[in-house]
Amino acid sequence: ELFGAPTRPTIPDYADVIAYVSFRDDDDNNMDDHSCDSTYSPSGSFLPTSIPTVTHQPSIYFAIPEDVVLQRDENLCTFEAGNPSRPDRFRCTIHPTTKTGLPGGYGNDPVLIAGVDNCVIEIRPIHWAYNQEGFYFESTEDLTSINACFEIGTVLTDHKPGPSPMISNQPTVDRSTFPSPVPSFVPSITSSVMPSITSSSTPSIISSAIPSAATNLPVAPSAFPSSLISPTITPSITFSITPSISRSVVPTVTSSSNPSSEMITSNPPSASPTKNTNGGIPSDVLLQRNGNPCVLQPGNNSSPDRIKCTIEPTANNPFPGGYDNSPVLITGHKDCIIKIQPVHWAHNRIGFYFQSTESIESINACFLPGVLLEEFVTSIPVDVQLQRNDDLCTFERGNGAYDRFKCTIKPTIKYNLPGSSGNNPVILSGNNDNDGLCLIEIQPVHWAYNQGGFYFESAESLTRINDCFTPQTHLIEFTGKILNEVVLQRDNNPCSFERGTSSRPDRFKCTIEPTMSLKSPRGYGNDSVYISGMMDLCVIEIQPIHWAYNKRGFYFEAPSENLMSINACFAPNTRLEEVKPRIPSNVELRRNKRPCIFEANGSNPRFKCPIRATTNNKLPANYGNNPVILSDNDDDSFCLIEIQPVHWSYNQKHFYFQSAESLTSINSCFAPKTHLTEFMGNLLNYIVLQRDDNPCIFEPGSSSRPDRFKCPIEPTTIALKSPGGYGNDPVKLIGKDGLCSIVIQPVHWAYNKQDLYFEASSDNYDLASINACFTPNTVLSVDLIQF
């Protein structure tokens, strides 16, 4: 409306305009709040000086009181459990500042607070500066995430999103005439926002490690749609007394080298994000993991547990909302697969929330920082349903060609491909009953020949196929942990070497006890896998060819090994298992020129070694983790240090860890410019378990651990807390004069370099028998011929 003074009717008055924008998701969570702000009243004139500037978001709201500085002191934040009079809360102590108990109470409006490296935590403030030094708040984040973001010494600030674009090209205004008191038309400025980022994933082969993926059973192929919805959003902004202007703005999301920073170089996401009605990743959402670990957010009376993985800024998408939504398979590092039930695809553009039955450790191992998460598309063609009919499967002998099986299925979409033999193998799940999973590896010939014929090759027998692919069974692709079915248990025969031919390179063959037939991954030069043998005391790097050819043949390449070393490690009757490297594969620990330092850090002392810039990875982001042995990777001065990682590559350039070694030893081994790698050899080749003059002792168990024995030893070259934990695989140690032996379950091989801790069955050994065999000054050795 125009308001004019009676004496000057042609000059409009101006009113302050107040705007408030709010958007809430299906869970009534505040997704995108902006504060009130107002324009300054301009001086009156007969013509506007220019077209008003159009912004795409309101001005930023500053929640922290102006006179309060939230600078963290040297203490870690703490969690304070709730009681009948108040809910749970967190307390972070700060350097003394202006005292304020505001806002007071609980359940206040959420606020985004930025910490170290612009990481962001959503909180509900309770007291900004209680008694000048107590910052109290509620949050759905866990204590580990809060301490990682609200790091000691950091000044906490309001989260400030990147600048919004403006429509800047202004039309020329004809000033030759005064505007009429009442405009005869109301032109408009339109802005067409068309998301341009799409997420597509069509992996054809799952990771070739001992087939193990952090997933559960897959869903039916119908859960994977062939198309996604990509709406066009066209907001309209109207100005009086202006010509019509039309602009097309295509958003582009970029991220800086700092994974926690956010900047939008074009329109921010619309308040009406894409909702994929088919359940998969929306077409305008890019799930690119940033440098923070995924965290478990425990549920409450109104909601179940959920996982939060932070991502690089993308299109805002709070869908699907709610819980227990249709499952989706998501691929991560090296094509690992996690089955999730999405909650929010991109909450506030950076929060990927979901439910999953997988552990947080498995999720963090698959959804590594820096990895692009994509939707897994099954090998079974979209719209093909392998629903068996009432007939049994049959075997068809090849006439000069290849043998094959035929299982008739209920009519589905016609799909005669691939139409040949020897195709990539696929593992199908069939009639799963109380006895466990029923899995068969097949090589497809025709998925749905003339709509009703499923033809394939397989090493399994017809009886086995009919037992698994029973009538009326719905056959689906298996994407779970294949080691539940395939066990690499060596039989009584030694491994053999097979010389290469013109058609293939050299390879090794180790026969195993019968298991599920598994020709995967096939071919040569596959990704390396580390396999442990002989009670985990040795590790060999192999390139698998067939995990279980005809159920009994484990074939692989091992260019750096010989037949003797393979038979020593993969000895008869040994259980072979995959050892996954602990250092994330996209992180390189290459030391720079500066020395490592020691940080007292309250109750969690740690070391910090500067490294050359690599992928940002703040995992595992806590203390007391399982030990890892690192080598300096230098043949001239080989050394080992056992560490417990805290952050692999914090801010891309800092490696934090705990260790029992001295700073001098660490700087000697982790010297400048050294490439640190994980040690995968035989640990006991590098330490000597020589008993000192003191007797072994018995330590009764407690509520947190079982009984154990402790035998003091002469100081070893490295401190070795490995393997850690209890109930580890048994090892036979030879004692006095090689005439006696004791079967132990190691706890720590060389704790603080001078103590061997282990469990031993009280049915077979008591303290007297242990001291009689492990006598003072005796060198204890591992018996390579076990049991």
C-alpha cells in the first residue's frame, strides 16, 4: 500500500518491513530459522534510485549475547545426566566472561554453534555463561562429537552461512516522467532455480576383499527405482513501478579444502526441496562425506536410535522424515555396502540422518571422510522379479558349448541379456530358513528369457540349487557378510605353486575344507587383501583370484611371497581371516619437517605429529582405542611404535595418538619426512619374551575383566599392548629348556615393555605350573606346530 501526506500526494511514505522465514520438517524439527530484521527508512524522493537488491535469505541472527565470549578453557566438556527435575545437559567450561544465566530453562530454540575449523553443533542453550565460566546446553550430539568440535582453547561463535548471491544487473530506469500516483501494471522479477547436482551409482562389482560388506539382507529390486523426480521451483518477487526482469539462476555447490567450511556460490537450496517418492537419494542431493566421524544418537521415548553423518553442503533436503522408512543400500569406501533407513537426506544441507542395524564402527569404516556415498544398484535388472513358480529347476547339458541351469519364474519383464556364458558372478539368496542363509553364486546367461526363463551357470549341483531356489521363492541379490557362509579353513594338504602360462600369471593354490562355492572375484591383478594365519601371528598380502573354486580351491597371487613363507603362515588346519588395515586408505601419514610434540590434555595425554596435507579424517575421535603398530617404512632404520589413534589426520595436517613410548623414541622412529605405514608382519619376530628375575603372579578378575596372569619380562624394544581385550585365540608358548609348554590367550605381549599378560585355563594350569615352566630368565617362544 502507498501512504501519502495530504500536502504531497505524489510522494509515498515508507514503512519498515519485517520478515521472518521458518521451515519445519515432518518431525517438527526447526530446519532453517532466520531472525527478524528491518530495512532503514529511505529519504523521500520522486523516483527510486535503482531497482531494489534481491537477496535469497534473511540477515544472520546472532544468538550468543554480544558481551559474552565463549572461549573454551583447558577442561573437556562433560555430560550431566538428567533427573526428575531436569533433562540431560552438557557443560563446557569457558574462560571468565560476562556473567549471564540466560536464556534459562530447557527446550529453548535450537542454535547452530561453530567450533574448531567451522565444525557445527546444534544446541539448545540453557546458560551462556553461568557464574562467568559455565556454558550449559542441550544437544542431540554425543559427548565425543562435542569435545571434538568444541576443542580446548577454541572460541565458539554463531554459525555464519556463506554469503548469498544477489541479482545485481539493474535495468535502466526512464526518469523522464514522474510515475503515476497509481501504477497501471505490476511487473515481476522471476528467478528460476533448477538443481543441477545429481547422484547416480551403478557399481557392477562389489569389493573383492574376503567377501565381507557391512550390510544386512537386501531389499527386493522394486525398492530401487529407475527414475527420480527433479522439480523446478520458480519463486516470484514483485515490485511496483519497475520493468519486468527475468533471470535464470543455476545453483552450484562448492566446498573448500577444509571439510567443515561451507560456501554457496549461487542460490541456496529452496525452502521446498526435492522429495524422492521412490525412497532413494534425491537427484539434487550429493552425499559427499566431510572430515567428521559419523555418530550414534541414542533414541528416547519418542524416537529410536539413529546415525548422523555430516556431509559437504548440498541441497537442503529433510525428507523422508520420520522413522522406519523403506531401506536403501548405500555404497561407500571400496564399494562396501550399508543398508540404511533414511531419516533426513540433507538436514540443513550438511546432516545425513538414518537408521541402521550396523554398528557405528562398521558405518565409519564404510562411510569414510571424503568418500562420496551413492545408492547401490543391484546386478539383477530393474523391474525383473525372480519369483520362482511351482516347477523345479533343471540342468541343461551343453552341446559343444556350456552347461547351464534353468529355473522357471513367474512372468516378469522380458530380459534376455546378457545372452552369453562366463559373465561376472552374482550371489543370490534363496529359501532362507531357520538353518541360516541359503546362498548360491551364479553366472547369469538370461535373466528373464521370454519373461519366464532364468538361465545361469553355477558350480553347485542341481540338488543344491533346488534346495535353495525352491518353488515360490523370491530370489534376490545377497549383499551381506559372505563370511557367514564362506570359511577359509585350511585342510591337511600343503599349499602349492602353479607356474603361469601364456594366458595367466603365476599363482598359488591352498586347498580348504568344503564351503560354499565362490569363484569371485575372478581374473588377475585384483585389489590386495591382507590375510592372517597361524593364530594371527603372521599376515600375508595376497591378490585373490577365487575364494572357493569348486568349494575347495583358494587361489591367489602373492608376488612378494614364496611357497615356503606361504606354507609357514597358511599352515594346514589354520583358519585364514582377512585383516583390514586400520589406517584409512585415503590417508597418508607422511611426516613433515616439524617434530612430534606431547600434549598433557587433562586426563587424556596424547602425542601430535605434523604430517603433509592429506584427506581430512578426524576418526576415531576418542581415546583408548585398539592399538595399531606403525613402521617408519625405512629399510635402513626399521623401527616399530605401537599407538592408539585419536585423530588420523585432523585438519588434514595433524596426526594425534596415544602411546606408551617416550617422546624421544617417537621422534626417533617417526622422524621428519618419514612415511608411516601399518606393520603387517609377525610381531614376535621383533620382540624377545625373556623372563626377568621375578615370578609370575595371578590377578583375580573384576566386574570389568576376567582372571589373568602377569609374567614380568626384560624390557623389549617396543611397548606392545596388542592384541588387547580378552578371549583371544590361543597360542602355545614353549618354556624352560624347550621341555614344557603352556597354552595361553594373550592379553598384552609387552605392556609398558616389561609385562606379559595372558589368560590360561584354570582346568589345565595353576600359578605353580606356570612358574615351573616360565622360569626366571627363560626365553619364551611360540610353538609353530600348534595343538
